[in-house]
Amino acid sequence: MLPTGRPATATIRGVLDLLRSMPTGVRILLVFGFLVLAVLAVSLPLVIEQAVEAPISIVGILWMLLLAYVVFTLTLILQRKQAGWGLSVGLASLSVPLALVLWQGAGLIGALVGAAICGVLFIALRAPTVRDWFNEI
């Protein structure tokens, strides 16, 4: 059921209506999630190169776990599942290590950018409309 009261249909129009009714905080989280997926995809050749030398590596295990977590979380967010709320907070918490990495790579300005990303994500998730988005069982 859409927030407008109309039932969601499995047509392009129904999907577009669903996306238009999405709260801004959820959109911000989806953008962050897809950016994390893009970074994982760009860095995947390093993991594959390590897999040639050793079939099991710590980096490979962590990358695959992170990839599975992000894909599963984005799927639950788009399906509006209640379980997606907790996982979306976990996805937003990935911005904390991002801030530390930016601090190490770019110094104070990188730390400020990372802290701003972290703050925007957590403030966006606090909106009541975002919590109401996750209403499917």
C-alpha cells in the first residue's frame, strides 16, 4: 500500500509511484549503499588477485561478507521490510570507518567530510517518515 492510500501494483507506474513516495532519508541511504557497492566493485580485482595466491584470505572473506550485507540490506530497503530498518542503521554505521579512512588519507579535511557524511546519514534516518517507510512484514 502506498502512502497515498492506493495499492501498489506490479507495473512501471506502480514502481515509479513507490519511488516518488520514498522519503528523502531513504533516498540518501540508497545513494550511500550504491556508492559502497561501486567501491566494492572497483576494488574487487585486488581480492581476486589475492585469491589466485591463496584460496582463502581475510580480505576476501571480509569483502564477500560486506558485499552480501550491502546487497541484502538494499534489497530489504527497496522492499520496505521491517527488518530493513535495523540493517539500514548498520549500513549507515559503515560511514564511521569511512570517516577514519578519509582522515588517514586526506587529513583534517577528509575527517570533516567523513564526519559530515556520517552526520547526514544518521540525521536522515531519524526522520519519522523514514521509520514509517519500513512497514511491510
